[in-house]
Amino acid sequence: MMVSCLVPLTWCRNGNAALLLVVALLLNACETQPVRPNLPPSETDLKLLSAIRLCDKKEVVLPQVKGAPPKREVWGTAEEWRLAPSQNAAGAEESWFFNEEGHLVGALFVFSKGLSLDPYPVLRRTLSKLPPSLELYLGIEQASPRADLETSVLYMTGDEKTTTQYLTLGPPKNLRLLMASMAIDPYVMLLSPQRQEFLARLGGRAKPAREPRPGDPKGGEKESLEARQQFARGQTAQLGYCGSRDYGTAADAYGKAVRYGFTDPVWMAEAHHRWGMALMGTGELARAKAEMERSLALRPNTPEVLNNLGTVYVKLGDRKTAIPLFEKAVTLRQNYAIARFNLAEAYEGIDPRRAIEEYETYLALVEGVPEEEGRISQAKKRVDALRRR
């Protein structure tokens, strides 16, 4: 069985910087959730942050509101529900964000006057263990008596599927929390406290503390909110962030993302690619092939797309066309284990010796990888069978 590969588009962290969303697909994961680095969990004693359960449905979340009903606002193709600062003990303006399926995909807490973290030793300890992800100069009159701009720091951490971000102001001994956000990973950048529409809720002025570096979390900022929301919605459905995988919803979302459009050809190419993957999941192979070919027209040498298009051709019964695609994928990335496995499988009935070589290469690449145990066993059995022919 040919193996398709879809890399979760999510945060990667390296050293002291939070890297861009990995649009270039540098990983080899296959329809799995991202593997988190060894960072401290987002432990907190600020109950406001620990009370949120992401992926809960709107009809479960909204009835929990006490007092005045939250205010509904349009948020691109989705919706935001805002609660007044008087409705929680910490005095934050609280917002909940729901996607089109009614899942809570994120929450934002804005402390316009700054919340002193002195009473919260657990949260302060969490922040002390995190490397800064971004620095800003902020001038917020109500949060600081100083007239000049103060340095604000964005921190990030999270668990397997979610990311929490904290925007703080002031020195460690007098640290204040300005904003905190929680989001499932596909929506992390859309709900980052560094976004201008959220910084505007603080009032005052904001500018970068330094020029952006390649490691800063920025990717896709110039793209339309609606296109990026649909892309995130597609990821949520396709990778099963809020339940089981739903390829039909994913196909609908990626199709809408393409129609809204991206100015960056990398984003547009990946939207076509993922649309094709979702269509393959629904069994619409001809349409899947067309979308992946559109992706390759924008970015011709993307190994994952070549591998996945080859998988579509195999499903269509055309191994002759599939083999050169797998060949090109492993030429571009020689350690691309899944494409090696697919190439070996495609060669079994045509060139057994070449199939053995590719299976052995695959086995060398994935030695000791627990996630590949099933395919490792399968590859070894096939090698033995091919040698007995």
C-alpha cells in the first residue's frame, strides 16, 4: 500500500527563536501530529488560563458565561465572542474564537493595564524557563508610568496539539502580563499576541525591538485572514485536531483557501497540495491529481508533493507514471524514507532487484524509529519474499 505524506504545518522551535511556520515542508512526518521539543509545559496558577478547554463546541462553552452575554463579532470566516473585563476575577478582556464547525480553536486574554505576576509564582516559574520568542517596544500609558517605550517579550510553550503565548512587560522582578493566548496549533499564528489587531487592544504604541530575523514567528502575516483561516480549518479537519480526521471538511476548507487566494506562491502551492491530499482522502482521485499538479506547477521540485502525486497515480492504476515521481522525490531528498518505501513497492513487479535495494535503503533510514515499526516489519518480509523468487 502506497504511503502518502502530509506534514503538519506548525511551530518549530530552534535555540532561542521560534521558527516560521514550516511551509517549505522540511519534515518527513506522515499525517501525524507534530512532535514537541523538550520544553517546559505551560503550567500556570492563573485560573483564567487553566479553565479553557480547546476544541469544545460552542454550545458547551457559551452557556458557562455568567452575567452579561458575550458579544459576538465576525472574525474573518469564523466568529469571536468577547467578554468584558468585569466578567472575570483577573480583569482581562476575554475572547473566544470558534471555527465554522463550532470548535473553540483559541482564546485571547488582554490585560490593558498589565497584570502583576507577583501573586502567580507558578506562571512566573514557567516564564523563567522559556526562551524569548520575540521582543517589542511598547508604549502603553495605562500600563506604565513611563513615557518612553518599554521592552515587551513574547514567550511560547505548549503541549502535543496546542500552543500558549504570553506577552509580558517590564523587568523580571516586576513582570506584568499584557496578553495571553491559547490555540490549537493550526491557529497559533492567527491568534498570536504580536498581531497588530490584538496589540491595538492594548492602546499605546508598538514597534519591533529589533529588525526581524529568519527565526522570528512571522510567516504569512501579509496573507488575508480569510485564506489563512480556511487553511487552518483544513489542517484541523485533515489532521484530526478536534476529533477524527474529516477529509470532506478539509477539502472544503482548502478549496476556499485557494479561492480566497495567497500572494505567496509557497502558501498557494501548499494549499493546492493539501486540497489534493484531502480529495485523495475522499476518494476523488482525478481531482486530487489535478490539484497536486497545480501545486507542482507553482513549486516544481517539492518532494512531498511528488511522492503524494505518485501515490495518486498508483491508486489510479498507473505505476508507470508513478515511478518517475517517486524517483524524483528521492533524488531531491535522498533520506526521504516514505518515498523510498513507495518506490520499492512500485518496483516489486517490474524490477525485483531494484525493489530490494530501495527497501534496504528505507530500512537503513528508519532504523530505531518507533513510528515506523509496522512498515519496517512489512519491508523485511517483502525483501525475504523477493529474494526467494
